[in-house]
Amino acid sequence: MITGKQRSYLKKIANTTEAIFQIGKNGLTENFIKQVDDALNAREIVKINVLRNSELDIDEIVETLITQLNAEFVQNIGRKITIYRKSKDKIIKLPD
């Protein structure tokens, strides 16, 4: 569980990060979730753009991703979701 101070720090990082995934009409497939899992291992923070043609609700997408990937929700701005998961390499140094 991340603290408010840590979440704020991650939001600051997310502001300069581009979305590397898009969720469209195909929704959350196993392959998509695997790709996000790999990206979290490599980057720790991932931004996802939810396209307008997606039939899934953003809250539903967030809940599914953080549950299946054991990740933390950072923020949701418009149709962009940011999630975080600490990796073994600890790429991002979170404040205490």
C-alpha cells in the first residue's frame, strides 16, 4: 500500500510519462494484461489510454488491472489511467 506522499510523487512522474497502452473495443484480453505485467516489471509505472470505443467502464478496468496485476492505482485523468507496482529492481525511489 502506498502513502499519499508516495502517490503524489508518482503522479508527478506520470505527468511526464506518455501512455504506452490503449484499451479499445477488444477490452482487457489475457495478452493485454500480460503486456502490462511485463511493462510494470520493466518500468514500475504505466499509463494506459482508454479509447472511446471501449465498452468497459474506466472504474471496471482499474479494478481488474490492480487486482490481476497486484498493482497500485495512482491516478485517473479523463480517459488515462496510471498504475504502479514495485519491481525487484526498484527503479523508482519512493519517498518515505
